[in-house]
Amino acid sequence: MIDKRGTDTTQLLKGVLDLAVLAVVREDDGYGYAILRRLRDAGLEEVGDASVYGTLRRLFAAGALSSYVVPSEEGPHRKYYALTPTGHDLLERGAKTWRQFADTLDHLVGTDRKEVA
């Protein structure tokens, strides 16, 4: 998906959605739609519903998330997700990997920009 700056963010988002979901759930447990809203509010407007729900199911199956059901007065019960110790470890390792990757790209992009100028 090309964003308003002309950048295709779809592939980038696929690579970091697990990390983004873990980070959002670390801040506060949440049910699927609330997690989706928090991701979009944080700037990931192009994230799709199906992608987030699939990511939640995958992270739950991997033991990174636990779940519990909370009754809702406004409709069906909601399944909330919380970070497990495994999820905390994955988030910590993923954040470290992301920082290293971003630093490398910053260096590459910064170098390219200086050479062009």
C-alpha cells in the first residue's frame, strides 16, 4: 500500500507487526479491536483488521500472549490479550533487533544522502 508520502509500507508492516502488537499489549491488555485502534492511533493507519487478528492468534499460539474473557454490557463477551513472559522476551529481543536494523538503515540512508549532496 502506497502511503501519502509515496512509500510502500505494506512489506515493512508485515515485518514488524508482531513487534508492534507486542508493544501495544505490553502497555495495556486489550481485545482485538482495541489493539487495532491503538496501532492505528500510534501511526499505523494502514494496518488491516485481518492482519491484526491473525497476528494475535499466531502470538497466542506461540505462547507470547495469554487470553481471558471479559463480559461486555454492550454486546458479546470480549477476549482480552495479555503479554506472557515469553511475549516480554520476544518483545525485548525484537526491539533490540529493530534498533540495530534501524541504525544500519539510518547509517546507509544518511551516507547516501551526504554523497548525493
